[in-house]
Amino acid sequence: MTNQTVIKVGSTATGFWGKFRSVLARRTEGRAVVLFAIIATFVTVSQPLVFTAYQVTLGRIALIGLVALGLTAVILMGELDLSVASTLAVSGVIAVTVANQTNMAIGVLAALAAGVVVSLINAFFVAIVGINSFIATLGMLFALRGMAFVISDEAPVKLQNTDLGIAFGQPLLGPLTPRILIFFLIFIAIQIFVSRVKAGREFLAVGGNRQAAYDAGIPVKRRIFTGFIISGVVAAIAGIINAVERTSADPTSGSTVLLASFAAAIIGGNYLKGGKGSIIGTLIGAASLGMLQVALTISGVQIPIQEIFIGGILLIAVITDPSSLRAVWGSLSTTFQGIKNSLAK
Amino acid sequence: MTSPVIEARNIVKSFGGVRAVDDVSVSVMPGEIHAVIGENGAGKSTLMRILAGVETPDSGSVRIDGKEIENSAKASIDAGISLVHQELSLIPEMTVAENIMLGAFPTNGGWTKTKEMKKIAADTLKEIGVEVDLDERISRLSVALRQFVEIARAVARKPKVLILDEPTATLTPAETDYLLSMLQRLASQGLAIIYISHRIPEVFKICNKVTILRDGKLVTNDSIGDLTPDKVIDQMVGRELHLDLTQRRPAREFGELVLSAKGIKAPKVNGIDLEVSKGQIVGLGGLVGAGRTELLRAIIGADPRSAGRVTITSNGKKRVITGYLSAIKAGVAYVPEERRTDGLALTMTVAENIFLPNRKEVSPTGVMPKGKIAAFAKDLSEKVNLRPPEVTREAGQYSGGNQQKIVIAKWLGRKPSFIVLDEPTRGVDVGAKAEIHKLVKELADEGAAVLVISSDLPELLELSDLIHVVRDGKIAGTLTGAEATEKSVMSLAAGEKLVGA
Amino acid sequence: MRKSRLVLAPAVMLAAAALVLSGCAAAEEETTTDAGSTTDSTEEVAETYEVYALLPQGSDQAYGTFYVPAMEAAAAELGINLTITNSQYDGDKQASECEIAVAAKPDGIILWPAVGDSVRPCLEAAAAAGIPVTVTNSDLFDADKALSFGYSGPDTYGQGVSSAEIMCELVGDTPVNIIQLNGAPGNATAIDRDNGFTDTVAANCPNVTILQEESTDWTKATAQQVASEMITAQGIDNIGGIYAADDSIAAGAIAALEARGVVAADYFITSIGNTFLGNPLVIAGSLDGTVFQSSSWDGDNATRLMYAVLTGEIAAGEREVRFMPSVKVTAGNASDADVAPEW
């Protein structure tokens, strides 16, 4: 037996289109891209304003997408972080409260520190104590919401430096506001982290097969901590941006954020049980959702109808998953087989 | 005389009173392919998990090059032990290269060096002679190719000892041949290989030494030259003389045909015909992973089948089974293998569990009078000899054997015409086991058709009127009466020709 | 093949639905742009205006179900093409909707602030784009008022005053201890009603002592719980009355009282709203008085005020405030047709 003997299984793609097709098939974002294309087409035809006023659309995408980006880091590992919206509220309140007493920089640092502390507590319960992340972060959701009310004395905290807030909402680079720029910077940072940095690349392994990841010598608990910290800090950043841009921190803010960010992640092809998905997918999901929301808002479509649309798209994103389709196909074929057999009798 | 690379000394490991590995010592030389064989549950996998540091032994030690190593996954990997798991441990959505290098990405200050990672992966694949696109995701590969990637991962660590747990279970004959020659090539380069398999022919083809385990104990540790396939099977089974033939069911006449399954195809099931008559107990023998559970679930419609027709006749009425609900209507009672997850609601009381499939029988109107439920449950629990028969206790408070009785009891209320049992006594103590055997036989005597899967050979022989041995999703042979022995079942299951009984 | 067809089917369905919807929207828009292009004609009747209404609720809440139709009816009558958004009381979402509205360059924006403190950037953006803003339902903070052309809606402070006046009249000169249940924390309406009530009580009937005041989330369930806790804290024998910031809260407080086995009619209870929930309580006698807030008046006048701005009736810099009359509803007039509840 020599080394030349080679077993060839499967086909190796050749040629540009062959390679292109195989690259496309490898990505998990395929369905998200198709959905995005459909929505983009529909929007172009009906509401061109979505594109002509693209900075507004980008602002909406950044609003719902930022928290989703951080959340995806946790979802990739098969965990959930329900506390993101409350983290957003509490960090906004802390940022403004501290900034009013000292200065903005210290306010921002305090809010970021709060985000880190929250994620450490979340990760401690999930990774060390072993509580299901749904439950642990649900508890955190309520606790932080309450804390936001206590710190703010149950009323929105006005940012004293209103001019700073107004300036923060103005375009910084071309028509792009700081919010949009920060959103893209964070997207690039997390994308590089999960695709280039060893720890980030291992997120998929932790989510895909935790036992195997552990057996292969990956420090699973440390990865879970890292994921929650990303999620918490990004939520805190979103809270700071919201509070500064609105010139006030509202303890009830973020009420529509939680569902929107999960929707963006799911539409982007992320699998809630982990091990499947990508940050780019979430970006595409957020873009689809943002565009759709802006278009529907311009059309004056009422909220319940908007929700039907978003729900429909979520369902499409989920049921077009090949494994769901296989399951549907399997049970259908058994049923048909049965019917055919009964008829044959 | 070279010294052994790996040496396991006096390993002992118990699970809840059962000695899974009982004082076993094994040593392997460099360049040696060492087979570890035994029946299902003989302790092979547990022993290997201990060697790989994934399981902690109660006592005993593992040495590499004469030095004792700490018991941890990391210590074993660092010492040069690579385990290729039986259940695949790849990450479906990561690429081939990433999977081969999992946990050992080459880095530069935290950044992965993708080029270097791909180069090592490519070299490893070349070394084992497998060609596959490095950027392909595992979920898009065939099961066989995944198995090779798994081996590549183990080899990429440059191990001194490579442990393979049933690597050929999912491979075609051609792929198996390729794998075996690959292992011989690796061994010729000085690697020590521990090869676990049920397949006797493979063992004789490539292995130098054979260790046989039975009930957790070491029974043989010989060079392959001193053994014959026949001898190996004898050693694996080893109970021929102890079998109590008086317990077996005498030959008898059966009633009308109850189950007729023709041309059943499903994942891991490749076209099987099966019939069970009234009063008959049909046993399904075979190795774990041969497709028995899949066959059974496809028959009763619990999982979808891709082809085949199933009918069940009860009370003179013939019904086509299209799904699990129609099977239940036709009088099927299914006692699954995983009773803790599939068969019982552990936090509900015995009465509630028994009541579940009998809602219509107990309360046709939908009203659920507690007393009536309790009385109904009490009758049935006495019939299955539940001890103590306190129907208001939570099911989870009972022992494994009693839990199994509850599962059986809950189906008896429907007076099933066809009873399907998957490993009915796994993890059950001896006393309860005998009672369950008695109960199953009684049910058949009362006119039920019974289909039972068991990996416990004496149990299979004791219960069954007829035994089908399943191998690779097909029926490898059918045995009745005197031709059914542990050895004949094992031979068929392991793929060795049926030796004259 | 089959698989891809399965993928396509729902996608096509969605696309079809989307096209139908967008078709409607596009058609609507065509008519408006046509009409818009005739702006330079001298005939005033043919004028059509494009207006965005940024609301924090819509037909998803009781108040909105009368508010939105009234607003739309007035718009149809006056030739205004309304685009209504609903931010579900999320300040960030409303800010984003405001950006969209500003980008769409309408003739005017009607704003119902979701969170009072958060609307400054929106007002500034609209002002920079030269789009007039009018405010409906809850007015802006004083610092922001200059950025709007006017306000129409309930006189939230005045409602608190009216509720207090009912209370003072009922109590007379006897010293009475009451507990006070406010609306949602930070909500401008809640703050104004609170101030209106407490200021009036202090001025008109200092014999009424407010033992304790707590916030609620405007719901009956929370109000019942909060009231129950307050009753326990103060002792039921020390309490002679309750002021609730709206009828739902009053209903919760009454339920809390009844849970203690006392008769609500024996207590001095006033609130604000005259809703479907509150009006029957007034008729039944358990609620002594409430202040009518008409959601249809609110929606109708939101549009009319904007129309006045668009037609130049209200010029920049002369901010107009149109308060809804704070009609007191007590046992005497609760069954009258002109105070029939709307929400």
C-alpha cells in the first residue's frame, strides 16, 4: 500500500461558476440573501424613498441591528440572552445619570462597565451554575428593568448637555450619523472576531457540539463568558447611543428591541440551538427587517399589519431551513405512502 | 524487545453497582493493531473512554511509555492518545479544515493562522489518503467521509496511540477495505492502534492481538495466530453451558397473523419483511446500530418510512398503518428503549401515567374522576406486580425495573393486540428482570403478538419463539428452536458465517 | 427540484402579498403627487396636504380606536393625506419614525410624544427641514415648545385640577386622608395630572391630606396591587379617599378596597377619563367623579390644528394651544349623551 492511493468522496468544484456555486452552498446566509433580495425589490418598486433617504433606512437598521449583532455571539453557542433590552435601558440611564454629575466620557465608561458586570453575572449562572440561559437571562431581564427604574427614579433622565446629544444625532461622515458608523464598526469587529480570532472561531464548535468541543480541549466555559460579554457590552453601547441621541435616558426604552433583535438573527439564518449561523447573516437579517419596517411605515401600514408581515418573514426564514423541509417532506411521504397503500388495498 | 506504548493496569469502573469494567489490564506495542472485542455492553467503550481521559476510573492507572498519566482529556491528548469516537464528534457547520484542527488552531497572538491550519489539515488528509475540499462544511459530507475526517483529526495530533471505536459501522465494504489498509499503513509507521469492533472478519484481517471482554472482565488476551473466528465467538459469548433451557418457550402453534410488514425501508433499514402471529414472540437480535430500533419505529409509524406496507389485524379487522396514531388505534403498545425520556412522565404519579393512554377507556365523557383513575391504575399495577403498588407516588421515585413495569401497565389497559418492546430490561435488576420476562410470556399466552428487541442474548433466547438477526439494516438470518443459540445469534450479528450448531 | 419548489412557494406568496400591498400604496402616492403638483393653482379647495402623524398607539389600544378614526375623518374632510405611524411607546422607535417622516418631506408632522424627554432631536430635525410640527394629546416640555406650532389635546394639568375640585367639593370641611395613584413614571400626562391635583388640593381644601402617592403603569391589575399595598401600609381605617390618575387605576383601587370587605361608595374617590370602565362606576356610585377626556375630540382636533397651520391661519412663532374642555362627570350627569364614554 503506497501513499498514492487516494479515496475520493464527493466532488471537488472546478471552474469559476463551480467554485461560486459551492461557496454559495456552503454559506448559511443563502436564504437570508434571497429574502433580502425579495424585500429590496418590493421596496424599490413601492417605496423608492427607502433608498433615496438611505441614511434614514441605515439609521433604522442600526437601531434594530446593533443589539442583534451582540446577541448573535451568544446564539452561535446555543445560548439565549433575553436581558439585552434591559441592559440597554439600564446602561442608558447609568450613562446619562453619571454624565450629568461628571462628564460624558465617565458616563460612557460607567455604562460599559455595567454591561460587563451584567454579562459576567449572566455567564456565571449559565456556564458555572449551569442554569438554562433562557431562565437565567429572563431573571436578569426583570431585575435590570427594575434597576433602570430605581436609578432613574422612575422618570426619563434628561441629558443636561442637550447640545452634545443633538450634535450626536447629526451626520458625521457624509450623511452617516455616529450611530450608523458605530454599528458598522461593531459589525466588522465581531465579524473579525468570530472568523479570524481563535476564541471566536470556536463559538460555532461550542454551539454545534458542546461535548465534542470540550473533548477537543476547547475551554467551553470561557467561550460562554466571552459570548455573554460581547452581547452585554454591545447592548450597553446601544443603550448609550439611544440615550445620547435622544438627549434623555428612558427607563422603559428598548421595549421593542428584544423581539426585533431575535427576529433579525433568525431571519439571518441563525439557528437558535446554536452551531449554525453567522454575524453577516444577522446583518442581512437586520437590513431586511429595517428596510421592511421603513417601507411599511412610509406606507402608513398599521402596527398589527406590520407584525403580520414580520411574522410571515420569520416563518419563511425558519421553514425554508433545509432540515425543516426534510422533516416536512419525510412525514408527507409516509402519509402519501399510507394513502397509496390504503387505496391499493 | 520493545516496551509497550500504552499500558492500562487493573482498571475498574462501576456504574450504579454494575461493574462495567472489572480489573482489566491491556498493553499495546508500537506498530501493533490491537483488537478489543466483546458483546454489546461488555465494557469496551467505557474502557476506551477511560484511556482517553474522558471517563474517570474507580481505580487503576494508564501509562504512556511507562509513565503514569493524569486522568483528564487534556492529559491524554497531550500524552499522545487520540480517540475516534463511536458517535461522531464533528461540528456540523464548521469546515473540514476547522474540524480537523478543532481545539488546536494554530495561532499568532490569538489570531488564527488560516493558511497554516489548512496546510496541516491538507497534509493530514494526504497522509491518510483522503481527498476532500478543505472548505466544505461537515454537514454537507457523507457519513463515510465524516468518519474519515474524524480519523484525520485524530491523526493530525500526531498521536502515539490511536483508538478507533467501531469505525466501520457506517461504511460500505469498499470504504471499509480502504480504512483497514489505511490503518495497516499507519501501524507500519510505528503507530499503536486499538481497534474496537464487532466484526470478526475485520479483526482477523488486520489485527495482531486480540483482547476479549465479557461482562466487564478480561477473558482473552492472545495473539491473533492463536485464535480462530469460532474460538473468538465462543469466548465472547462464553455462557453456552449456563443457559437454562427450561426457561425457553416450548414450540407451539400460533394464531392468525397480526403484523404483516413488507419491504420496509427507512434510514438504516434496507428492505425488511416481518410477520408476527397471535400468541407469538418474535425477537430481533443484532448489534447496536444494526437498525433494529429504526426498523421497529418504522413499522409502527413512529418514524417516517420511505417504502413498505404495514398491516395489523386485530379483532378480525385489518388496518393499514400510516402513522403512529393509526398504529395505536390498531392496538399497538410501544414500550420504548429510553423509558425515562420517551415512556414515562417522571414527575407525574403512577396513576396519571397509566391513565394517559387510557383516557377513553376510563372516562368516555372526558371527565376525570380521581377515584376511578386510581382504581383503574391499581388493577393494572397489581397485574404487572409493581412494588409497592402505590399509584399516588411519582413515577420517578420507583426503581428502573418498576418504572418499566409502569410503562407496560399503562399499555395493558388498552388490551393491546400487538406489543412492541425495545430492550425491555436494560438497566433493570435481576429480580425485576425475571418478572418482566414472565409478564411478557403471559401476555403472549393470553393472545398478544409480541415483537421484542434485546441485546441481552439469554433474554432474547428465553423469550423468543423466533429470532431474526438484523445486520446492516437487513435480516442476516432467522433462527428457531435448537438452532437458536447465543453463538449462532452472535455469529450472524457479527457477520461471521453461521457455523454448524 | 421538489425542495426548491417548496422554498419558492412561500417566497412567491409573500412577494405576491407584498406587491398587492405596495400597489395600493403606490396608487395612493400617485394621486397625492398629482394633487401636490397643483399647489400653485389659486383655488384653495383643491389643495391636498401630505402629513405624517407620529403616534405612540393606534387601533391596538382603546384610546386609539376612537382617536385614529376621528383624526382620519377630519383629514378626509380637509383634504389632508395622512400617514400614521405607531411607535408602541418606544421612544427610540418614534425617533426613527420621525427621521423617516422628515426624509419624506411632508407638509407637516403631527407629533404625539411617546417619551416627552426624547423628542427634542426630532423637533430640531423637522425645524431644520422646514416642516411645521404640531403636538397632540400630551404637550411638550416648556424648553421644547418653541419648536412647535401648537398643541391640541387634553389640558392634563386642568384635568388634575377638575378632579381635585370634585374631591374638594365632596369632602367639604372635614379632614380626610387620601392615597394618590399616579400614571406611569416619567409620563408627562401623569406628571401634569399629579401637579394639577396636588396644587388644587393644597389651595382649595388643605383639609385633605395625601398620605402616600405611588406610580402605576396605567393598568387596572397593577393599580389594584399597588393600591392594596398602600392600604396595608397606611391601614384601612386611616384612609378616607383615593385619587386615581385615570379610570382604569380607579377601577383597580376600588377592587382593592372591595377585597378588604369595605364598600367603595363609602370612600371619596375621583379620577380622570370617563371611560367605558369609569363611567359605569360613576353611575353605580363607587366612583364619585371623573373628568371626561374625549379621544375623538383629541384626534379630530389634532388634524384641525395642523390644517390651521398649513393654511397659514397660525403663523410661525404664535404657538396655539387648544385645550379639550375638562368636563366633570359625577352621578348627576354620568348618563347624559354628551358625556357618553368613547374608550
